[in-house]
Amino acid sequence: MKISDLPLLVLLLAPALALTAGQSLSGLRFIQSPGNVTSSLGKPVDVQCILQGDGGDEGPPDILWLREDQLLEFADTNQMQVPYNEDTWLVISTLRIEGVQLSDMGAYRCAVVIEEEELVSVEGHIQLEGLPHFSVEPRPMSVLANKGLSLQCVAHGPPEPVRVIWLQDGAPLNVLSDPVALSPSTLNITGLNKTSSFSCEAHNRKGVASSGSGVVTVLPAQPQDVTVIEVTNSSIRLSWTPGFAGVYPITLCTVQVRPSGEDLNPDHVIHNQNVNVPPATHLVSDLTPFSQYDVRVACRSSEGVSDWTSWATVSTSEGVPDGAPVNLTAVLNRTEVLIRWAEPAGRINGELQGYRIEYSTINMEQVVLDVGMDTEVFVNVSNTSSNISFRVCAYTGAGHGPWTPIQTLSLVTAEFDKIKLASVISQPKFSWHWWYVVMAITVAIALAVLMAVYVAKLRRKETRFGEAFEPMMESGELVVRYRARRTYSRRTTEATLNSLGISDELKQKLQDVMVDRHKLTLGKTLGEGEFGSVMEGLLTQEDSVLKVAVKTMKIAICTRTEMEDFLREAACMKEFDHQNVMRLLGVCLQTVESEGYPSPVVILPYMKHGDLHSYLLYSRLGDCPVYLPSQMLVKFMTDIARGMEYLSGKNFIHRDLAARNCMLNENMNVCVADFGLSKKIYNGDYYRQGRISKMPVKWIAIESLADRVYTTKSDVWSFGVTMWEIATRGQTPYPGVENSEIYDYLRQGNRLKQPPDCLDSIYSLMFSCWLLSPKDRPSFEVLRCELEKALDELPDPQDPDEILYVNMEESSGELGAVGGRDPIMVGPCPLGALKGTDSVATVEIHPPGRYVICPQHESQRLLSAESLESLNLAGSAPTLLLQPSSHSTPVPSADIQPQDEREGPGGKRLPWH
């Protein structure tokens, strides 16, 4: 066979055949092995090997591909057999990887198995070059203040080497030439006094990659020197030294006390009290005398809580016995009286040291005798024949306990040599005077019970909607009278400004903010949330009673600084005056006995229609859906933009803007709510990442999720999500995306999709709120202006009872009502062309009062001259004859006016559309 007869592919491979030497097996050998390939992540990669064999009866074998000596069963391979000459053939096998990944890196080779013998090619390697990728990144952690720690960052190429720059709060800590820069890199820190965020940048020839951030929280060290500085039989005063907490002051410590002893439950804590520091002392009272207790202390800064100290054992001092000796008896034996008793039944509260007996007669002064640990004593009565009185008590090192009741022993002479004993325990004589008092009290109690039963029957039954229907008639109709359910608990006491220890300047500002608690009456509960509840209430003013909404908070205020911040915020919010911002009417402070500082009660105006999210949801999914035109939805957006423009002008950051935090008043105006005070109350828990998971992540800006940075531009992001809620009539943002996946979803460039019936201009405006760089997002002033402009360009809203005209021409690019967009008035319909083409249109009537204009079919377009004359098409203002279709309802006849003279609602002239 001549060379010219070989296929072109063989001619191209001829040089390789002459240069390559492979292994051989039964006339087979690899003349080309997989080569070394260097590519980038995601790019396609092809590797190839060629097997040469001698001609024979058996066909060419299959070539297998191995990666790291593991068979690739599902690899994308292509095998082709090519004759080389009369006695030789070639098998070309190609392995293709469409998008190479890190897992595809490694050593590749080809193999042929014939009769349990294996022939393999030389190895070839696939390497990837690109930006470094991280296998280990800084993670969030907590450390004690001024204690050493180590952070690790591992990044890989290829290309290698990879060098790392460490960042603390965005500031670099090293340069690429430092030894610590070579990956894997370990950053050793001798100690931190401030909570910081650490991240690293990986550099190689291809560029730079950034890792995630790990926040290292600085916690206080364990308290030291827990000692007892004062001890009584029922209390212990403790003292300790708070541990070092870096730049964050220790403001609160917790003291726990439990009974000591092996037979007691070690988890039973009888005292758990928060203590404001300084001073770092605390009095533990209501303890049992002569008992041992275990105590421990932990302290808190703004960053977190320290470790508990180890349990320390303390003891109370001795006390006196709780009870008097029992079973006191006296026996006369001629001239002596034997007095006996038993040990007190109650707690001794110390080490019992003995008993004292006190006795006296008419002829003898009172005698006190210490009998030690004996429980009996003989008293000589030979010198007296009168009564003898006596009593006994037990005593410890702390003193004597209670005495027994005085016992009197009467001595009576029967004969000279015989004495008879009569022992009488003194009892008060019966008195009719006390009998009258008991009877009077009993009668008074019975009358009070009867009166209570009578009043209960007369009282009307209370329900959550007020009182039930009264059994009376006014003007011939049943009436419902409403009475507030309850007032504040009588167990609380009113907190005055003087008792809070605030400055005189702040007191002067709060004169118009604070509301007397007794002027506020609570009614039914309107809503219950994670941080408090909202109740309906009545605020008594000088000349009227105002219906209000009362918001009670569950978050405790622990320090005077937090209370001053809350009251200053309330004084500032009292000055807010804008129709789209929820106005603060006042603040009450409700003191609870178990808490150190009063809890706030915020008084707000009553909003008839509730929150905007529920209104939108019920308008779409309620039992009686309500039609909300686009004009109303855009007005809702405009109202919120106006309110947020006002708040941003006052340098207020909302942090939780959403439809659920916007309220609708009786005039359907939207008011921004849950600002200011919400920020101050919730910023310790609701927005702290890593402590509590209840964050509105689907509304929070991407930079706030990453770095906990909140600005006015992060409120702009939340406003864009709120616009999307309104456009979708209350749908949940990012459907199908979990809260934990939101940050990665946004980092990949994903954003909320355009709702099906949302105008392009409105979606463009909300999309601008989600730009990655905060400085590129519009301000609330720009948003308000654009929304007002869009609202002015929309046609006047129509009631559902009015006629809605929809253009159904095939050439129209705008969708009608069924397409999800509102009709746009584009000028008069060219009805002059209708006359030229001998065409008319019919109208379909769909209840309630909706007319759809449709072009006629070809079979209906030809009209007689009489039909054309009946249309009265004259001049430049033709009219349109509306012919009901076969399935429409009858249309009342009316004179059809020219197009430019038709008037719509409110006297406006409406063009045909």
C-alpha cells in the first residue's frame, strides 16, 4: 500500500509513530500516552493516547482510562480505529472533560487488558491554574481578653506558590514577603483586647482571592478572689474581683448559690441574682443558720459572659433554736417537784449547749437555773405552800431560744403530813365579749360573699371583642357596650423620673414624653410577637379619651445607661411630625418587683387596617379578595419612601424596614413603624449575629449580613425588598431559598425577579436598590421623586364597578388586564382606518361591567352601504358601534358620542383604547 492511500489522520501521526516508543504486549504497544495538560477551572480539557497493534484475526481491544490508578467507568471517551498499513492498525482514544474541576486533577493513563495481562501507558497529568481557592478559612471564635490565639488560612493553586496577607478589620497585618505569608499560613496573636474580624487574601500569578471573615469575640476573664466579708446567721455578703475584659467594661455579674452537701442535688440553685457592678459585692439573704452553701460568680461585658468561677463553700453563723423544749411535765414528790422536758422539735440552728429553767413563787424571787444538758430538775418547795410557776428554754452559742409557756403548779395542804397536788395549765376564762366579736365577723363575711355572688351575676360576660350583647333594648335594637378588659397589674408600682437617677437635663426633655400609667387602660390583645405584644388601649386626656395601640416590651433594661439611651430616643422621637411616620404619643415605665429597672411601655396611634403585609396578603388570599389597582400599590411605595426620606433626614437608621413594619391608617396612608426605639431595644439580641438566629435576613443588605454594618443605604436595600412585597401583594421574598443560603445566593449576583404584573419602570427602580456597592444605590429623596413621577404617569384608578376597556389588537405590544399590566392610554384609536377597510369591532360584556373590544373575523368585515351609513362615520371623529357578541349580556341603548367628547369618571375625557 502506498503512503498516498493512507488516511490523512495516519499521515499526521506518522512522525509520532517514528518518535514514540511504548511498551508491548502480544504485538500491542502504546505509541502515544496522555500528555501533561495545564488548564483553568471550568475550561474543556482533551487528553489522548494511541495504541498500535499488528494485524490479526482478533479485533482491536478497548482502551480503558485510569485516574490515579482508578478506573473511570463513566468518563466521556471516544475510541476510533484507523488502519496504518496492511499489517498494522491504530486505536485512538480521546478523553474529554467539558468543564474541568479541582476533583479532575491528577495522573491519567491508558490501559488494555488481554487475557488477564495488562498493558498501561505512561502517566500524564492534568493541572489547573487559576485564582487560589481556600480549604481552611478563619472561623468565628471566642477568646478571653489578652489571651493568645492562633488562626489558620490555607489556600491552594495551581499555580504555586500561594502567599497570604492577613487582614484585621480590613487592615493588612503583613506583606507578601513575610515568612508567615506562605500558605498554609498560621497567624499567632499574643492577645486581643477588642473584638475583631479576621480574613485573608491569597495571591498567586493568576490573581487574588479573598476568604470569608471570622469574628473573634473578646470575652471577660473569670472573676477572681471570691471572698466572704460579712456573715450572719441568715445572710452572707460576698466580694470578688471582675476579670479583665479588654476595652469593654464589666457592667453586670451573676451570683449563684446552692446548698452544700453530698446528699443534696448539685443542680438545685436557691439564689440566682444579677448584680450591677461596681461595686463588686452582693448580699445573699434568707439563708438557714449554721449551714453550708456553695457560691460561684460570672461577669458580663457587652461582648458576652465569662466562665463561672469554681464553687466555693461558705457557712452561716450559729443561730438560736427554732422552738422551745416539748413534753414539759411536773410531778410533786412531798417537798420536791420533779420537772421534766424533751429536746426542741425544730431546728437547733447550732450546737446545743444546754437548758435554762426559770421558776418563781409568791414568797420567792424569780430564779434562773442553768441545768446543762440535763432534761430534768428537782425544785425544793418545802418552804412554801403557794403556787409555783416555771418555764424552760434551750440555748446555743448564739443565745437562748423561745421559752415554753409558763406552767403553774398549785400546792394544797390536806393534812400536816400530806400534800395534795393539782396541776393546772393556765388558760384564759371564757368571755361572752369575745363570742360577740366572733359572731359579728362571721356575719360580715357571709354578707360579703352574698354581695359578691350578686355582683357576679349582674356583670356582663366579657369576650375578646368587648362585652357580649346586653339584655336590654335601645331604640328597639340590641346594643353592644365595650369596656376595657383590665388595667395594669396592681403588683407593679409606678416608676417616676426621680427614681431612675437620670440627669436633670433629660428630666426636662421628658416632661412631654412620659405618660401617667393610671391614665392608660388596656383592652384586647391585637398581636403577640417575639419581643412583646400589642394591645388596644384607651388614653385618658384632659378633655377626651383617645383610642391607642400599646406596645409592651419583653426585653429587660439592665443598666442606667440603657435606660437613659431609651428615654433620650423617646424624647427625640416625640418630635417626629410626618404623615408617613408613626408618631410616638408617649412612654410609660412599668416597674416589676423582680427586675431592677422598669420595662418600657410604648404608646402609639391606633391603626385601623393593621400592618401592610397582612393587608396585602388578605387582599389576595382572603375569603373575600379585594382588587388593588397598580395606582394604589405605587402609592403605598411612595408613602414609605416619603417616611424613610424624613427619617434619613433625621439621621435615623431603621434596620428592619419591611411590609410587616408599615401600618395602614383609616385614610389608607402608609406609616413607617418600628423604628428608633426598636433599634435601641433589639440591637442587643435581634441583630447580633452568632447569638440569636432571629434576623430578617431576606430584607437585610448584603454588606450588613457580611460585616454587621448598617447605614441609610442598607435601609434603601430593605426598601427595594419592601417594594417587591407590595408588587407581589404580600409574597415572601426569595421563595424556595432558605435563610441560611441567602448570603451565598446574593454573592453569586442573584436578585429578586420581576413580578409578572410589575411595571418595568418600577422594577428598574427596586433593582437599583440592590446594587452591590452602597454608594451606587439611590437615596430616599431620589426614590420618592421617581415614584411620585411614576404615580403621576399612571391613569386615574378605576373602581371595579366602572367599565375597563382593553385593547385586544394582535399588533399591540402591551399586555391587557389579563396579561398582568395596567392599560396605558396611548391616544385615540385610529378608527378612520376602520372605515377604509370596511371593518367593525364587537364588544364582549363580562360581569361586573367589564367590556373587551375585539376585532371582527374576516367573515364579518364586509358590510353593506346601509351598515356603513348606520355608523355615522363623519369627519375626523368617528364613533364605534358596540355590538354584543353571542354570549354577552344585553347592553342598554345609549347615544354614542364622538371619541374626543367622551368623558370618564370625574369629568375627564377618555380616548378609546
